[in-house]
Amino acid sequence: MGSRFVGTLTEVAASPREIFQRALLANAYAIIIAHNHPSGNLRPSVQDKQFTKRLYCLGQDLNLPLLDALIVTKDGYWSMQENGQLLGGEIDEATDFV
């Protein structure tokens, strides 16, 4: 039940509406999102943080919580949950966490 969005080398336009629509149709309890950084940089960008915060807040409103947001590269991954960025939706969009 994954959503797949295709973008350019530097960005993708993912739709929160489509993400939650598919999760609701699947009667999901919660969601986890993941995307890759082909550059190999595990640091969440400001846009990553803004989008994650938006999904987190929408998930709270829909009673369909966002449990984690992952960034993957060929060498590893970054978990916003594991790194304390998803606690209560308090995602500081300007802070560099790595």
C-alpha cells in the first residue's frame, strides 16, 4: 500500500491528500513515510521538515498518526522518530540535526 511519487533530481511534489487517501482506504492504523536522497546526504532539508510537520499535523487531525519519517541513502537512513524530531509534532524547520 505504498504511494509512489516521481520527481526531478532535486525535488518531488508529494500529495498529502493522496497519502492519507490511500492510508484511509486501506483502513490503516498509522503511517510511516520514507523517501530517498540520491545525493547520499542523510540530513533532512527544510522542505523535508516542513512536509513532515504538515503530515504529522494532518495525521493528528484525522486520527491517523504519522509514526516516523525516514530518509534513506545507499549508505544508511535517518529516522525523525529515532532522532527526537517527531515528538509531539515539534519539528524545528530551521535546525540542522546531523
